[in-house]
Amino acid sequence: MAISIDLTDKIVRDDVDTRIKAKTTEKKHLIGLPKSELIEALRSIGIAEKQLKMRVSQLWHWFYVRGVSDFADMHNVSKDLRQKLDENFDISRPEIIEEQISNDGTRKWLMRFPSGGAGKPVEVETVYIPEDDRGTLCISSQVGCTLTCTFCHTGTQKLVRNLTSGEILSQLLVARDRLGDFPNKDTPTGGIIPSSERKVSNIVMMGMGEPLYNFENVKKALHIAIDGDGIALSRRRVTLSTSGVVPEIYKTGEEIGVMLAISLHATRNELRDVLVPINKKYPLEELLDACRNYKGANNARRITFEYVMLKGVNDSLQDAKELVILLKNIPAKINLIPFNPWPGSEYECSDWEQIEKFADFINQAGYASPIRTPRGRDILAACGQLKSESERLRKSERLALESQLMASMIAGHGET
């Protein structure tokens, strides 16, 4: 049975909301700022010019190597400076509203961020998937989404706003906190840890929202994630997934240089217009040209094409043949994703036998086409199932859906 942990009750939440809002309207949040902006922030409170670079390096180390979220813990910084920093800036983590642990070890956190000065606080979901050789964190870039992909649960939630670079990066810091992934921090009881040196070894921008509609903030956050003096993830372990915002795909290759994943899901414009409506603006021909010209793409750094398997919609052998033709001359890997059901969806997952036939054809054509094992279905943490607290199911609806999911897993002949 999946575990669900409510970390605060309503009274505490309301109090926290009030305190967080008051605090953040007065103080600038430093997490997620590039070094150049961090220098300006320190200059604004009177830090001597000759000390700025040294102080930035010092803070950078505390933020991203040591994982500190309170200036008081920075023991090699003078007490007076720590007090000055605390009076002017904020480095606190977002509030964790709920933590769920799947039967398969997948974790999902619901995080609440302050409003940023207007309106109500906002909430997003972040998912951690542990495996024997890696631990992958699925990070959100927006609250809600504008793309309305018809097979995606997240797409049924209207866009509230973009996340800041700090809010994007904070999801990674919270995950590392919870998993004991910072030095000299004990792993929480019940921590799900892969048998590798890093608990979070890979990150994917595949959570809520379209990352390339929030390009600048995603770029800032990922630059910090791959910075050698900080979190120091390899670019090859960072993947950005897009539904096909063509101009920003070129910019991603030039300005970020991480691995690219494309939410493809169809081989013909008329079908993709329905499944992924952004295709009406950037049709397949333009999208695939951008992929062929993605900077750094080669056989060692292949572009991943995500293809959700929808029964009777896009799963025929003719679709497989068209997919092979479509991806000609692109260094590609094809991830086949069994459709993950959610309340109100009009689609069904392809039969397991048909998924295997589809995969065999793609493999024989020379493309790697792994079938993605659904993870975290029982806590709605699987691909296309994320939604924030304001849009969540009532308990009765959740239990009914869990029963439905269990039935579909059993019918899938061990696909999970």
C-alpha cells in the first residue's frame, strides 16, 4: 500500500502561509541566482567590492555543496555578516505539504512556494524515481500548463504562473535534503536510496509545465545544477523535455547544452494536432529540422523521442513504420510509454502484446526502443499524472482510481 504523509494540518499551514508571505515580501531569495546576480545582491547591502567574489564563492559552496538553508549554519562566516545576510535575504526551502511513497519506491512531494508578493502561494509536484544504478528527479517548471495535450492530466490544469529559477532549483535541493544527499546530513527514516554514490544522479525537466515556455528561469536553474563548483551534475545526466517549442530548441542547444527529449506521440500532423496541440504552431517538419540541427546531438548523445502508447490511436505497425521513416538521419532513442490512466481521460493504454510488437519493429529498424516501466502509478506520480494540490482528488476518488490502476496493472501481464 502506498504511504501518504500529511506534514502539516490546516492551522499550521495557515500560520506558515502568513509567515512565509511576510518574510518573502521583505527579503530577496538568493537560491537560483546566477553568480553575477548574487554579486549585485551582496553589493546592495554594502559588502566591500574587494570581497564580493570571495563571498559569492563562499555562499555558493554553502548553498549547493553543503545544502545549507539557514545563514546561521555557515560557520566560516562571521556572526555579524551572517546576521546582515539574514536581515536582507532568504535561503529557506519551500514547504512540503505532502510526501507520498509508492509501492515501487517512487516518491512524490507536493511543495508549496510563497506567492512572490501577490495572490496565493502556489504548489507543484516533484517526483523521485530510485533505480539500482541511478536516482532520477522529475522537476516541474510551471504551475499548471498551457499546452492542453489531450492524454496528459497536467494539461487539464490551467497555467497559474512560471516558476522562478530558485523555485525550480529548490525542488532539487528539497529532494537531496529528504534523501540525505548532502554532506553530514543523516538520511531520514524510510529514505529510498539507490545503490549509487549520488541519491539524485539524474534530473529531468519533465514535471508540470513546458520548460521552454519558461526558458530563462529553466536556463538559470540548470546552469547552477551543472556548475562544477556547486551541484556539479554532468550535462549528460540532465534532460530537458519539450512538446516542441521550436525556436527555443535551438536556443537550448546553444545556451544550455543538456540532453534533449521530445514529446512526439504521433507520426502525422493531423493526429499530433489533436494529441499535442502545439503542433499546429510548430508542425512535425519544423520540429524534426530543429532536432536534426540540435547542437551536440550525435550517436553518443542521442535525442530521446517520447511516444505514449494509446490503444487504437497511434499503436499500429503502420505507425511504427512511419516513425522509423520520420526519424531518419536523427541520432535517436525512442521511449515507449504505456499510457497512465487518470480520471476523465478518453484514452486507454495499448495492449501489452501490441506494445511489444511495436517495440520489436523499432528495434529491428536499428533504434533503441525501451518500454518505460510505469513507476509511481499508485500515487499518481507516473508520466502525465502530475497535478498540484488545488486540483487534487478527494480521498474517495483517489481510492477508486487506485483500484482501477491495480486492475489495469494486473491485466498488463506484469508490465509494472
